Amino acid sequence: DGGLTWLGLTFGGEPGQGGTGCPGYGMTSATQAQAIAWLQDEHIDKGRCGCMTVPCETWQGSTGESLYSLALSPSMIGDTTTNKRCRIDDATKCTTCACDYYVKYSKDGGLTWLGLTFGGEPGQGGTGCPGYGMTSATQAQAIAWLQDEHIDKGRCGCMTVPCETWQGSTGESLYSLALSPSMIGDTTTNKRCRIDDATKCTTCACDYYV
């Protein structure tokens, strides 16, 4: 309720049981370091502090380990102006899971999560196991699947780069921001611009379309 009332967990990390908030790490002898660790493990990582969605300006342009850390569940990358979200689930410690990593997307702000098939098809009951590597997918392949099949196809939102990011940009920087499927524009209006790279198109008259 925004700080009107405050709740604590039990020593076992259970909510709603009248816990005082005394950390489960160390309990009545908890140190400052244990209190910080308890905050991280039982509150931040489980969404009790909010801020689970990493906003566009933080994750756009991220790659590799940086993108992985931002999208790693329980966090998610997404567009806070829409309900589009994406995340990677690390299942390397799951003994009953078919895959070590799952890449999922949400259309309702994270209430429900969907996966693609190995062929990248939505709506077919896919688990989210990456099509790159499939049941043997590595972390790097999961990141690539997130980029190619989710971010680049708009499933994570954030397709419009806002004014404050692209204004004043030139050359390669402006090109990278405006390159489809992204677009530059004014998020307070419906005006948008983009560049389509058609260099691999064998039937297109031009290599680039603006």
C-alpha cells in the first residue's frame, strides 16, 4: 500500500504468518550483511520491492552477459508503457526440466508466460526451450534466441526509441536506433520513422528504405 503498513516474513521466509521482519539469516543475531542478503534473496529477488520490469532505456542495446543478467527471472525486460515482457528462466538446477534455459514472453505484463516452438512459432504450446540448441541449448544460445525471436520481433516491446535517446544522434548511432524493427519517434504522439535494411532482399529495388 505504498508504505502505509509494513509486513515481515517469518524466519523461514513465509509471508502472512505474522513475521516481525527479523532476518531468517542469523535470526535474532543477524548482522547487517545478513540483513542485506535477506533483503536481496527474499524480497528483491521475489518481487516484493517491485521494479521487476527493466525499462527500455536500460536494456535496449544490451548484449551477451549484460542482456542475460537484465532478463534473468525473476526480473524481466519489457516496455513499461505496454504489457509486453520477456525473460529467461535458468533451469540448470532443475532435475526434471527438459532444458537448461527457457525464454518466455508475456502479453499481459507478466501475469501469464508463453513460449515459442523450436521453429519460433507462437501459439503452438511451445515451452520456451530455445530453438537454437533445443534441449541442449547453452546460455549463449538462449540469449541469441531472446534477441532474434523475441526482441527483434517486438515481443518484448520497446520498439519506439524515445526522443531523448535519438535526438542529436548521427551516422551509425542514428542508423542503429532507427533500424527496423526498431523505430525512432515521439512516444507522446503517433509519429514514427525507421530504416529498413533490404540488402539481403533479392527482389527489392533498393538496399535501404526510409
